Amino acid sequence: MMKRAGWEFVLVYIGLTLPAGAATYDYYLQVGAAGPFSAWSVSWQSDSLAIPACSSTGITTYAVSGAPIGGTTLSSVLFCLNDGLAYFQATWTEGLGVYYAAFFSTTSPPISLGVFSTTGFAAEGPGGLPGPPPPTYGAPMTLTISESIAGPPVPRWSGSIIRVSITAGPVTPAPGTPVEMIVGFIDESGNPIGQYPPVQIVAGEVTSFELATPISLATLGMHTEVVPVVTAANGQALPPLQLTVEVRDSVTAFGAMLTSMTGLAPPPALVPQGLAGGQIMRLTASAYPPTACIATLSFTNGQGIAVGPSATVNLSPGQSQSLDLTSAMLNIGLGTSVEVQPMAVLQSPVGVAAGAGASACMIASDVFDPITGRTWTYQAANIQ
């Protein structure tokens, strides 16, 4: 149990943790107006449905729309589990001092995807004094949890078409019933590429979606990376998926690259990859919400000796960054090739102990030629 400002709440909590991968869970809490409190909302992302243990850290990245009381500023958000009780707490400030609000689920604990109704909130004013309104008469609220997944960055070049194919396992409400999803792409800065209508996914069937080369990539030799993203409708779960990405030539329809993930979890490490004369090896790191990607990118030869450039990346969720190794840097002549090991080593932020899980990166290694921009070999890994 937990008591705040003279009120007592009880909530049964059942833990649930999903397999690690590139899944992201979007939390959206919408609060209606009541008494002196105006309507507002707060949203954040997590890589798990399990409610974390309470701490002073709280949710570090969140978006706010509106203010609980006119003229106030939301300063922190906490969503956690304490002694079997799951609760949400927002802290906001105004001229007279600090106000708090705790929100509680009354139907079922938010341990799964869906829409959850709440009774309202208990508020405290400056100095911990109770503030109106009582919790049973608080503003109506809903907590919506939905899911999205992202694959590793994949290459595109002039004249290429990226085809994303999705095969779904058992779906809810029943096999044979379509589930609506949105399949799209983001660039290395996390910006959406175009707008796409929802697609219908049916268990046991293959659904494909294509991204053709835009006019901006019409120049021969252009080469960039994009990230495919699959998002469920609000409050819905994504069924077990197999995500396949194929890059094809738009003129001949020949396939140039194929990669597939089951459960959306690539291997935990990259393997050695051939680099021939006239080619470029591009190592791309991506960060997926809610975790940053802080890592050192580099290359080694067959003897484990560092070759070529290295770089340390510090990426916010949704961002990507690349490092190139050209064959000229290793004096590789035309008609010959060497094995290169692309490397990505996680780094911890300043003040965070190593191994604390503060960094995770999706890594892709792409070997292409700069004349056509075409990819010749490709691999991806999920390093965490």
C-alpha cells in the first residue's frame, strides 16, 4: 500500500516482461479538466512493459501538452512500482511552490498494451498540504500503451526499391482476422520519409510494402541509409512478426540485398566482411527509443589490429550515424579483397557504471561501390 496526503490506494500488480529487441512501447496519459486543473497530457516511451522500481530518476524523456494548472511547468515524471503498488506521479512548479499528483488504475494494471481508465488524482500543494480535488472526484484520465518496432538501418541508392515484407504469427482477435499496422521509414536523423496509409496484416500471409528511390536520390552513386518502422494501432499489440527487407533494382527487378529477422532481434555481434578494391565499407549505428546509443565504431584486420578510422557516437533515440572505411585507406587494389571486422563497442555515459544498460545500438555494416552506389554485402547486429 501507499499513502499520500491522507489518502490510501491499493493496486494489484502482475509483472510482465517481453523479449528484448528493437520494440518500443509508447505511453500516452491524457488528463481531463476538473476544478482548478486544466486538461493536459504527458507521453513517454519505454523498451519494456514491466513497471520499473521507484527511484528518484523517473522518466527523463517525455512530451507534455498543456499544463495541470495555468502558469505551471511540469518538472518531472515518475511511473513506477513500489511495494506492489504501481502509480504515476507528476511534479510541477508554480509561484507558490511545488505541486504533486498521483494517478492510479482502477480497472486493470497497465502491464499490457491497451487503453486503461483511471479514477483521477490526489494532489498536494506547497509544503505537502492536501490540495483539491479529492481523488474520487479527480479529472477523468486514460493511459494508452501501443507498440512499434524498428529494423536495422538498410541501404538505398539510385534506382533501388526497398521492399519490406511482414509475415505475422497468431493474431488477436483470431487467426484470419486482419490487424492494422503502419509500415514506414525514417532517415538517419529520425525524420519520417513520406506518409503511408495503414496496411492489413493477416496471420500466415505475407504483406509487402515498398519505398521507391525518390527524386533526391536520382544522382548515380548516391547512397544513404533508412530505417523501416512498423507501428500498431493505438492500444493494440503487434503479433509475432518476421520482418524481411529486400533491396531490388528498379529496372531489372533483380534483388541486390536480403535480410530477415525473426522476433525482430538481429544477432548480438557483427562478423568479418570482405572489402574489395574500389569498394567502401559503411558502419552505421542507430539508437531506438528509449535508449541512447553511445559506442565506439572502428575496424580491425584479420590479425585483430585496428585499421582505418574510428569514431565515438552519442546518439539520441531515433538518430543514426555512419563511419566509412574505403579500400584506398588499406591500399587494396582492383581485383583483390581482404577480410575486415567491423566493430562497435558500447560506452557508458559519464557518471553511469559500465554494464548498467544505459546504451544499446543497432549496427549495420554495408559494403558498396561509390560508382553505382549499389550494396554488395550487408549484415546487422543488435549490441546491448
